[in-house]
Amino acid sequence: MRTSSRNLALLLFDEVELLDVAGALQVFTTVGRQWNWRPFRVLPLGEEARLYETRNQLRVEARFTFDDCPEPELIFVPGGYGARRRDNDRLVEWLSAHAPAAELLLAVGNGALLLARAGLLGEQTIAIPDTALDDLLDIEPHVRTNGDDRVVESGKIITARSSAASHDVALTAVTKLLGAKQAQGAARELAYPWGPDAGGPDTVKIEIKS
């Protein structure tokens, strides 16, 4: 098993959804903790290194910018109203440039719209809120959507339909990279239900692209 940390880029922007960020980070920073092992190095970044307003009356800080962030191996794109805005061209350009080399791309809720604007979805199958479906198809008419599952894995893209599944999208990524045992251990430590009856791996939609 790999012992060095993977660089995990966390994109931040104004009006980001706090639960999208917090839920996934709970998982990524809990995995390996009992062995004093840090499998993921979180890199919060934005257009500027500053505090960003969330949709929830708190602010979160980006410590890196698009110009100085180390090369990411995973990219996490949260949602919120800010992901629907069209004044974040530099963010989209950064995604277009760095996503092809990443191992996994993760998005929650409206975050999938940013993946679409960056030209990363194509004919992949994703999960997205019903309220954002028309916007998605305007950007990428060939993308396919799954309206049944909380989390959908298609190629190297893992998407969650809503903020309530932000833990799930991270646990799915941990399962893929580190194995189910590590994901289940993190879920237990967080007292988060993770199994066939509660949104666990057996309910994840997996599509293999030929």
C-alpha cells in the first residue's frame, strides 16, 4: 500500500455549500488517524488565498491559489449557489488544465456544473440535483444522469446528488484508492452508517467505459 500522502485539491469559491466541504473533509482527515497516518494532504485553494463566504454564514480559508497550488492527485469540487455562477472562469480554466492528470475527480451537488464547464464530463453518467439538470444539459448535452443513486461512479469521476451524500462520495473515493476496510474504519469512527442498507458501496452505480 502507498504510504505517502496524496494531494487533494479542495476548490473554494464564494457561496460554496459548507456541508459539501465539511462532510467530505471529515472522511478524508479521519482515514488513517488511528495509525498516525495521513493518506490525504488537503490543499484548499481558490482564485485568491483568502476567506470565502459559504452559504451557511461561516467562512472557509483557501491557503493556495491557482498559481501556487501543488499538483493535485485528487480534485474535490463542492457545490452551492456559487458553483452555478458564471463569473469564475479562472477556476474552470484551472480545472481544465489539472483534471486530466488527476486520479479522481469528485463533485457534490452543483459542483458537477463546474466539471461540465471545464469540458470534463462528455458522455459520463453523473448524479446531480434535479434543480441543476437544465443548466447541466445546456452546458453538456451529451452527459447522462442517474436519478436513483446517491453517489455515482463513472470512469474516474465520482459525483453525489446532494450535500447529504458528501460523506458518501469521500468514502467511495477511499474505497477505490485504499480499500473497503479503510473506508469502513473511517465510517465507524465517525459513527456514520456505511453499508448496503445505508448508502454504502453496494448501492453505488459503477459504469465501465469501453
